[in-house]
Amino acid sequence: MTLFDTHAHLDQAEFAADLAAVLDRAAKAGVEQMVSIGVGALSSEATVALAAAHAPIYAAVGIHPNYCHEAQPGDWDRVGELARRPKVVALGETGLDRYRDYAPIELQRDYFDRHVRLSQATGLPFLVHARESLDDILAMLREARARGPLSGIMHSFTGSAEVAAECVALGMYVSFAGMLTFKKSDELRAVAATVPADRLLVETDSPYLAPEPLRGKRNEPALVEHTARRLAVARGVSFAELAAQTTANARRVFRIA
Ligand SMILES: [Zn+2]
């Protein structure tokens, strides 16, 4: 059984003391590969260093919508340089967040647009964070799709089946996180059942939002198994089939052999 955690923040302080044990538990759970996601220039440098040091870790580099107002001159250029490093497989995370609203929305749009254009120039997929902003994001994705093909992932997806279908039609993958396992998430599980098998991904978003039955604890890549098992039930397929399909999808979108 092989699983792939497509979204974790392993450079965060929560993992500073015991990353080796975290990776060990991931391996035991069958999580052979994972992508650690940067949220700013320094965080992106840290994820690239983690990828260089640990075989299962790949890196994504970018500036998160909730931190783009803190970006210093030169930070975006640094992201562009880091994007060319070995084991960097994606750009982000990027997107729009009207829920937290830390950065002015126009600045968030500017940074989202930069990630999408860099993705179209480099072929690296971009990772989309969406909170109370799916309409705006869809509008920007449609505009970008008119310029050329899109490759990206809707991370920790919580939208409707209609939005998921349009994202897929635009070329995106759809990734589900721990929220899928929560008792009240029947609607989200119904949405997850509609996503085409070849565009489906699983993630933890570690260290945040651990799945049931570990809700409230620190999340880590090994726990992606809980989300994958629940997703398999929702889709009426075996866990083995779901694991193989989502792992193949992750390796395809990140272009990992
Ligand atoms: Zn994230």
C-alpha cells in the first residue's frame, strides 16, 4: 500500500523537535512521498532544504495569500530561483483568502496571478488555497486558461460539486484533507464522490486539522491514511484502489517518477 501526502507544512515549528520520528511513522503507514509547502521566501528555502535532506520529501515554493503583505523586496525573485532547485515540484501555496483577510485582496490577486503565470512558464503545478473566495478564484482560473493550459491543485477542497467539476474542466486536480473525515462532512463526502478518479488527491495539511479519530491533535503525514480510507468508503472503492489511484495521480501532477 502506497500513499502520497500532497500537502504538508513540515518546515513549521511543530516539527522541529521530531521530524525523523514523523517521517518514520509516515513510512510505516505507507506514505512513501509527501510535498512540503512553503508559505513565504524563508519558509520556501526551508522546505527546499528539507527536500534535499530527506528522500520522501519534495518541495513547493511560493508566497501564501495570508503572508503576501509581509513579502520583502526580492522575495518573489527568490521564489523564482528556488523553483529551479532539485526536488521542487510545485509553486505555492497561493490563492485567495477572504476569511482571514490579513492581506488586501488586490495584493492577494497580484500574488496569485504571479504564481499562475510562473506555473504556465515553467510547467510546475500551482497549489490553490481558497477560503470564501472560490468565485474569484474560478474567474482568475478561467482567464488564465484562456492564455494556455493549467496544471494545479485545489488544496483542501471544500466547495460544491459544480465548482469541483469546473476546476477539473479547467485542468485542475482536487485534493481532500482531514475535514473529509469529520462527522458533519456528509456534503463534502458527496462532493468527493463526484470527482473523476484520475484528478483525485489526498493530503494532510499538517500540522493543521488532523482527521478523525485524531481531531484536535497535531496532524502529520502518516495520518493521511484516515482521510484516504474515508474517501474510499465515500467513493465505494477499496482502500487499496484509492491509495494506488491517488498516488499515481500525485506522481503525475508533480512529475515524479
Ligand atoms: Zn497549506
